[in-house]
Amino acid sequence: MEWIMQIQDSSVLIWFLSKGGVLILTTWLSQAAVEEQTSVILLILKVLCHLPLHKASPENMSAILQSVNGLRFYRTSDISNRAKGLLSRWTKLFAKIQAMKKQNRNNSQIDSQS
């Protein structure tokens, strides 16, 4: 996971996501939560902040959203706060992406009508 954090090339991170990286992180996050490995959970949450998850498939995002959502009520406030912050960040990001897609569709319709 430390290696992932060092990667700055977005194409490499997107490749990681396309090859099932999100599902691996989801599995590790769930397992760490069950085993109460707080340092591992915190590291995975940091990795999730680093990844361009808007490029991940919807199925993979659904899985990680469920895992992170479950951490909102974790017994350690640091983890629960980070999970809440991450969910808030993703909500804003996906709302922005949806608004841009809607605007692009509207622009395309206007262009095709011209």
C-alpha cells in the first residue's frame, strides 16, 4: 500500500483500478475492520484518498462504498471521522461529475439541434 501512495502517474493508478485493485482494497479493509487492525484501516483509507476512484467501475465503487460506509460508526473516532470525510469527498466528487455529464449532454443536444 505504501507503494501505491508513491505513484503519481494517474495512468498507472487507473490501470491498478482496472485490474481489480479496488476489490482487493475492499477485501483488505473488511478483513482489517473485523480484526480491528486500526493502523491497516487508516492506511487503506489514505490509499483510497490517493486513488482516482472516479475512474473505477460502478460495481467496484459500490463495494468500497459499502465497506467505508460501515466504518462511519467504528469504535475509534479517528477511523470513523476519516470514513465520514472520505464519503463526503466522494459524494461531492460524484455530484460534480454527474453535473458535468449532464452539461455535456445538454451541450451535445444543443449542438445537434443547430
